[in-house]
Amino acid sequence: MLNTEIWLRMSMVKGLNTAQRMKVGEYLQGYADIHPDMLMAGGLNQKQCQQFISPLNEKYINATLTWLEKDAHHLLVYGDSDYPKQLTYISSAPLLLFAIGDISTLSQEQIAMVGSRNFSHYGERWAKYFTKEIVQTGLIITSGLAIGIDSICHQSALNSTGKTIAVLGSGLENIYPRRHCDLAKRITEEGGAIVSEFLTTALPLATHFPKRNRIISGLSAAVVVVEASLRSGSLITARYALEQGRDVFSLPGPLGSPTSEGTHWLIQQGAYLVNKPQDIIEQIRSSLKWLPMSRSASVAFTQSESSLELPFPALLSSIEYEATPVDLIAQRTNQPVSQILIQLLDLELEGWVSSVNGGYIRLK
């Protein structure tokens, strides 16, 4: 079995963190014939062995292997020299990254710029201005290719002869939204990259987009939130940034504007209030630079992160095994709904709770 195929199959095994997948994957390297006994000896249980060898996965794996044969199509494995070093420092770092374009940009200094899909004229104006000024210093703009502020920032970076990176919530053969296929092509043609942790055939499922936000922030030295409502996914990106030790900058907006409520809330929580692009640039230039990390050290870091205690025990204890309304959870924890939603999403990504009609249920 090809080493590439081993990593693709390991990415489809459930219930393992990146360090555990790395350990099993490295154990299997070089074996032509991999059978269940070998997988069990490597540390997988019976169900995980079935997931690894499942014939249902064959078409997805074959499609991805075919995709990788094309020019400028890349697979980056955690800990490899091409894998972005700054991403190895975050908890839940992806085992694999699929990329199209110049992968060297992924390891260069980046600023994430995110914001509302339902943007205002105010947000559009300042997103373009900040992006233009930032890329002129040589920094790369990273965002999510979404409709609204994300795509405005990508386009402004390109129009200013800068480079930009798009992190997708779908496979790279299923660019989403479809209207941005030309934008994605332009990003790669003009020296940037589009990346995803999902197999190339993966659909743009709703659960993928919050998950990809940790990669947007993880790749970047800082996150700039241009516009956001209190329920915006941009606040999730900001939350990940704080947990990853990244700076968070927030643009103040007009009073009474729904797309300013999220940015103002971030400022109240301690995000930097930014008046001009130079505020961001000076802060980033004075920050520590990423240092190279060996593969073994990277894995050890992930193992340490994965052993941390549950981040929101009080919140989890307030959720029942039947549908619990968000308002009731907020009342029990004495926290605002906007903050509760961000924490609930983190717990959902970790498999502790699930969103259902009527609220959330506890899974374990």
C-alpha cells in the first residue's frame, strides 16, 4: 500500500487525535499488505480497523489519489517539512492538508481577515483599505473564500498585487460557494494557495465551516474581524485565535448596526481596537517569530494538548441528554448567549454535544 494511501485511510479513522494517527500511520509505512491483525497491533480497535479497510472509502481514496497526480496539487502530512510550522502549535491540528498553488506561502507570515457574509458598505470600504495596506508590507491575507467580507479581502489582496490564501470547508474539487470558482483559480494563479483538510471529494457540509476556522487562525499571526453579528462565524475564528495565542483585532463600527455588534463585543472582551492598518502591522512585527520544530517535538506537543481537561465543565454539566434550549443553558451558567454559542460549538467539534431541534443534547 502506498504511504499516501495509508495517510488518506488514517484520516478516515474516527476516535483518534492527530498524534495517535501519526503513530499508527508511521507504524504502517512500507508494508505492502496491511491486514486487520497488523492494524490491531498498531493500536486500532476492531471498529477502527473496519474504517481503515472499508471498501466504501475506496472511491473517495482513488479520486483523491487521481487528484494528487495533477500539477500544483499537494498533500501535506503533519510534521513534514512542507507542513506549516505555525499550525503544528495548535491543538487539534489537521493530520492532512490538501493544497493547490504555491505551498511555500502557507509557511509565510499571514494575517487572517474575516467578517460578515451580510456586509455593509462601511465594512466593504474598510476591508478593502486594510487589506491593501497590509499586503503592501509583504504580509499574506488568509480568509475563508466565503461570500461577503472574506471574498472582498481576497479580491482586494489580489488587486493590490498581494498574495492570499483561502481555507475551504469542502474538498478542493468542490469549491464553495460555486460563484467563487474563478476567484479560487485567480488566487492560485497569482502566487497564493487554496487549502482544505477534507478529502478532495468532500461536500460543503455545515459542520465543516466552523471546524475550518481553527485553520484560518492557526495559519495566521493575528486575526482581524472587520464586521460581525453576535452569531457570526467570525467570532468562532476569533475564539480559536485566542486559544492559539494569536492576537485578535476588531474594527469598531457604527452604533446600531447589527454587523458591528460582534466586533464591539470582541472589543469589550479585550480584543485590540484597531483604528488603522499600521496598528496591526506594528503589533505583528514586534511579535515572536515561529521557530522550526522537529517532527517528534510536533507530535509531543499535540499529545500534550490532547491531554488537557475539558475546557467548559460547567457548561457541559448544564446540558442534558435530551434537548436543552440555549436560553436555559445560558441561564444555568449565567453567561450571555453569544458566548455560550461559541463554547457549544467547541464542545460539538470535540464530540461532547450535538445540535438538535430545540437546542443541544449531551452525547457523553
